[in-house]
Amino acid sequence: MNFYGKVAPNAAVMNGGGIRSNKKRPAGSVTVSDVISWDPFGNIITVIEADGVSLKKFLQYELVQSCGATSVISSSFYTYNAGSYFHYVCQGLNKGELKKLTRNNANGTSIEDSDKVILAISDYWETTFRQAGGTAKFIINPKGAPSNVLLEAYIDSNKGDICPSTTSYNFV
């Protein structure tokens, strides 16, 4: 993301299905296996600028799927939100309503339809955001910068050797 300069999203959305590890890692070096265990699908985090109404459409589009006969996914919500708080109420099969959407900061103000929202979001979710009727413009476009920055850094740190040491493997 250094290619674009410093970007400060005020909210983030990630689907729980895209995260495949709950291991807490200490500060320090990152291995390829760390990256793959956390994100085996190769999702790219991008940043978009949208309005409040688009964020509301996206949340409605996704959260209504948990209303009714389908199971509630990923700790009661399909999305993992950061930077905002929402209250969603199911009202029957495939019927629900977003009752509240506020900023998750000191003032906790409502996110109004016309408010600008800077979202950190995976490229997978960005596609879904647009399918839900949201409009946005890229601040960080996943096609505009190298997508394998971590892998490239790992390879560089190993002087071009992409084969990790077997000491980091699990044995059964």
C-alpha cells in the first residue's frame, strides 16, 4: 500500500469465510505459511470510497441472508466490521432491516446516506459491494499495485529462495 501513500480507512469489512486462521502471531517475521494459513484464497485488501447509502445497501444485501431458515454465519454476522457499528433485526424468512449504523469512535455519530465512507475491503467483497447496488471509487485499486507484496518480500528476504526451511513444517 506504500505505492499509494498513507491511507486511513474509517471502516473495514471482511467476510469470515476468507479468514482461515485464529492464531495470534507476535510481532516479527512473517512466513509464507503464515500468509497462506490466514488467507488461503489470495484475497487482496483494497480501499474504496463510498457513500453511506451504498454501505447500507451492502449490509442489507448480505445480512438478510441470515434471516430465516439459513444458519447465521460467522459469529452471528456474515461480515466482520471494524470502524462502524450496526444493529440489524431479522423479521422473518429473507426479511430484515438495518436499524442503526454508526461510526465506532468517540462520538458514535450515525452514518448518513450522503456521508463519505472510506472502506478497507477485500477484492472479493468489493465485487459483492457493487452487486448489492453500492457505488464506489477505488482509492487503492487491487489491479494497480503488485498483489503478492508479502510473498515478494519473503522471497527477497531469502535471497530469491522460495523454498522455506523444513524446520517450520508440522510433523505427524
